[in-house]
Amino acid sequence: MSLDKKDIESRVVDVLKTIFDPEIPVDIYELGLIYEVKVNDSAFVHILMTLTSPSCPVAETLPVEVEEKVAGIKDVDGAKVEIVFDPPWTKEMMSEEALLELGFM
């Protein structure tokens, strides 16, 4: 059976859209906190993400929640979140949907 990385990436994004920053009523994907989703040949998922600020109150719990939910996806063989602050997050990274939801458009 061949590994469909694009299908797994799509399902990962669907799951990321169910995870919300508790202080903002928008999911972490639409907020622009996810910089990259990579699926390797053994279906392990590596996620490069940031937080709205280095002192974000969910800095300890949000990456763990992301790893657990992504690792639970069918056919995924584990997940690792790497938090980066370069480039720093700005509201320009938000999707149009998120900007509308928060009244920035």
C-alpha cells in the first residue's frame, strides 16, 4: 500500500482547524500559527508552528494538544510540533476568514 502524503496532510489540516487558541475564537490554522506540515515516508508528521507571542499562556499545553490530536489521525505514525518565533507571528498571517471573524476586515 502506498502512502498518500497529500491525503494525510489534508486530514492533518482538517484536525488543526478544530484546535483553537483559548483566547481567540479562531482556530490555529486560520490564525496563521501553522507554518508547515510535513509528512515523511513512514507517515510521521512534523509541524512547524508559532504562538501569538513567546509569553502565550498556552505555550506549554497547545503544542501537546496539537501533537496528540494529529498523532490520533488514522494512518499517522506519530507527530512532533516544533515551536519557532522566526518569523514572528503578526495578524497579517491570518486568513481572510479569521480577519473577518475578528472584525479586522
